[in-house]
Amino acid sequence: MDAQGRGRADDIDPADQWVLNPDTGEYELRLGASGAQSTVPRPRGSAADRVGGPDRARGRTAASDRESSSPQQPQNADLPGPRRRRGAPPPEEPASRRGRRPVKKKSKAKKILVWTGGTMAFVLIGVAGAGYLYLKHLEGNVTTTDVGSAGKSGFSKDEAFNILIIGTDKRTGKGNEGYGDKGSVGHADTNILLHVSKDRTNATALSIPRDLIVDVPNCPTKQPDGSEKDIPGTHNVRFNTSLGQDGRDAGCTMRTVKEVTGITVDHFMMADFNAVKTLTTAVGGVEVCLAHSVNDKESKLKLPAGESVVEGEQALAFVRTRHSFGNQGDLDRIKVQQQFLSSLMRKMSSSDTLTSPTKLVSLAEAATKALTVDTGIGKVSTLKDVALQLKKVPPKNITFLTVPVIDNPAEKVKATVVVDQTRAPQVFQMITSDTSFTEVKKEAAKEKAAIAARLKGTKSAASDVRVRILNGGAPGGSAQEQLTWLQTEADVTKSENAGNAGAVQSTTTLEYAPDQADQARRLADIMGLSGAAMKPGKSVTNAQGKPTMTLVLGKDFKGAGVKLNSSTVATPDVEKSTADKVQCAR
């Protein structure tokens, strides 16, 4: 095991030296007087237990271990005892157990919590959080790629974010000769665009078929010598050629996603076939369910109907199988992969994994060695931040779906697909506007009493609401679309389209005169406006000489008829699933 920053890596097994620090609640690597310290969990029953490590099976705390151990411990004589917080009273005798901070099992679990999701590389997001505990030891495992302007230079914990997860078909590693295309440079074989909402209440994992026909744009690509090469784009080609072909890097794949969906990708994570094998082995296998038995000659997968546990080579065969499911195509394999990943997410967030330092250590090693990311999230500390944000999302609000497609009309023998222009645009818009595909109860903002009071009081009839609508940052045509909806669906007939606002604004606002408060409350109810969006001010006289309120649609506008305080909207005919549900592959 490579131990960076230490001299004799072969002489020390980090997994045997981890001790719980009672002051920080984290594990630390104790190497003696001359050794360095790090923070990472170590397996139970190790030498660390003899110097104060936790033992859940016997219910001991680190402090009780020290109190009951022999006073002669020469090999650890240089280790400091527990520190008291400044101003805290000295601890009482062990029998009373008073005056000492209790060890909460839930709190400890949070310290080592790993949350994950995605395709073959999707799981690496959460595991990267565990990798943070290794600090410098694991940082050298992660490979980075500079994608330049295709991605962001850093990660923001206060914004929604989009990460493109890529699984390549490159044959690397022992035992992978039977998978992927022989001699492949590593195409984008499996792709999921992960969108995590700004408020962390929900996430969307959008699968992009590898056989989707797209236009790959020109790609400025960083070269090993630091120079930049512009790789020409190609038209009407498979999506998977956006990576590897003609020297394209993951930045080209990110640009292609933007070209196809209009969604800006912030970062990427990529892994090859080994990721599935090593990660499923690290967690002790993943439960899968089959509606019928499978004996696939191509992938060598052989499983009975019902539930099974797969890991390693068998797990990889499961996610690679396509001839035994559905219509034996890539779209049905995507559904199976989504079911598999949901199960893997549940396993990795289970108490069996979270409370096992041994599994977390193995998981972190496997993940970081298989992981390639952009330089914007290449530091372990940044990956830790990503993982901590991801673990806030409840599995029931993680939606898996696929880009809506239809068979390529240009082909007689159907082998590729194209974007379904009747269903896909709304899916893309919902992701862009940070709208969930699941029902999410949003917490009300803590507004001041005066702001909240704007929503209280009588409401006029919808037919009495007089308002003009301006576009101040919403997609083009939104003002007219909202006007049409208000007039035909909400009975707000005294409304008009006033064109574009003078400036772009991030949020939608409604300005009204004091004597129009009842109209404002009715429109706020119809559109889901918050008290903060309502701006008491003055009215504007319209062409008929009538006082009119002013509604400006901001960047947060989610579409005609979609309430602004709603995190979800009815989607078109799109098949989807959530990470908390167990499903059987068919």
C-alpha cells in the first residue's frame, strides 16, 4: 500500500493503526514519536483497539479503554491522553460516567459517512468523501484532466451543480479482455448527467445513450506539453465518439452534452470496467433482482430468477448484459444499470457499510485508483465537499431517467437513436431550471413578518387581476407562454405581454400599488410567488388607461403553469425510477 509522506510504506499497514480521537470524533493514524498522523478509519480488532479505539460490539468508549488498560504500554507511551476543552471541569470517576461527553453512534456514523450514486463511475462520488480521510495517502491515486473552459475551475457548496459521469469501454486491468471494443481508445460507453439541486432536496441522474446521434462541437484540448489543440467537430455521429476519438478528452464530451441538451456541465468523473468489479467487492456484493433467469453467452452472466448478490466479475457482467433484457438493446441495458446503481447506493449508505472501517478503507482505495476527474475537483478536500453535499439528498428523491429518444428515421436497419423533440425539451428545461422529477416538500424561507404578511389577506377574483408580463431572464418566449396559460387556464384575462424587461434578474418579481394588494395575493397564489417576490410599489397605466401590476419573469421561472414554490412538475411521457425502490430486471 502506497503511503505518501512516509518512508517505509511496506513496514506499516495504515488499516492497523487507526485510533479514535475523543476530542475531534475522528480516527487518527498513530505511528509513534517520529510518525505522521492522518485521519482515516481503521478495521475493528486492530492494534488501535489497544490504545483507545472504539469497540461497538462490547459497547466500550475510547476513554473507558484507556482507563481499564494496563499502565505499562511502552509501545504507545508517547501518545497524548485525551484533552479537555478549555473551561471544562475535570472528568469524574469512571463509575459515575458523568461529566463526560457521551459517544453518539449516529454522530460517529456521520464522521465516516459515504454517500454515492451514478453509473459505473457514479459510485465514486461518495467514495471520494471517504478518500478524503486518507488525505495525502490517497490524493496520489486520483488522476486529473484539465478540460479548460469546458468546466468550472472550482466547486461551490451553495449552488446547484451538474457532474457528467462517464464509464469508458477501454480494456484496462486483468480479466477485462472480453469487454468493450478491442483496441478501443476509451469511448464514452455509459454516461449519466447528475444534477443536484441547489437546496439538496433532490437529484436527477439522466442517462445519455451511447448510440445517440449528435453533433460533436470543436474541442480545445490540453496536450501533455501544456499546449492546446483544437480538435475539429463532427456531425451526425454517435455520442460515444465524443471521448477518445481523434484524441478527444472528457472536456469534449462535456461540450457535446451542452450542445445536445443546453445544460452546462460543471465537472466530470470517469472510470473504466475495473470500477464496478473493485467497488462491488469492497462493499461485499450488491443485491440484484431478475424477473426471469439469465444465462447469457455473450457476457457469461448466469443468474436465477429472483434476488441474487453479485460482486466483482459477476457484477460487471450484470451491468454489461443487454441480450437477455427487454429488446436486447442499449436502452434496456441502461434501465438495468439504473436498477443496479440504485441497489449499490442503498448498500453503500447502509449501516453495514457505514459502520465498517474495513469496508470504507477498501472502498476508498478502490474508488480513487479507478477515478479520473477534472482539475476543478481534483483535490481530495474538494471531493470531500462534493460527497458531503450529495449525502444530503434523500434516496427517494434521486430520479433515474433516460434522454427521450426515437429510432433514427434515416436508417432502414435501426441501430442508432435521435433526440425526441416532442418530449426531451421539457426534460432538459426542468434540469436547467432546477426542478425535481419527484415530489419534494420545500421548506418555507424564513421571511420576516412584514414580508410574510404580504401573502395574508383577501384575494380578488382571478378575472379582476390586471397585470403586464415582462421577460427578465427566462427562456425566450416565456412571457407569451405564461400569458397564454394565465388567460386560458387561470382566468386571468386582463393580462398582457409587455416584451422584454430592461435588465436580467435572477428571481421573478411582482410589483403592485397598495390598492392592488388583493390582486397581487391572487396572482401570487396562482403562480406560487413568495412574499419576497411581491414588491409593494406603484402601478403602471396600460394602453386602456387602467392601473396595471408588473410581473417580471426571472431566471427562476420554470415554465408556463409551473408554480415557483413547487419543486416538481408533471413530466411528459418519460419512464423513470427512484433510488429507494427495488426493481427486478426484465
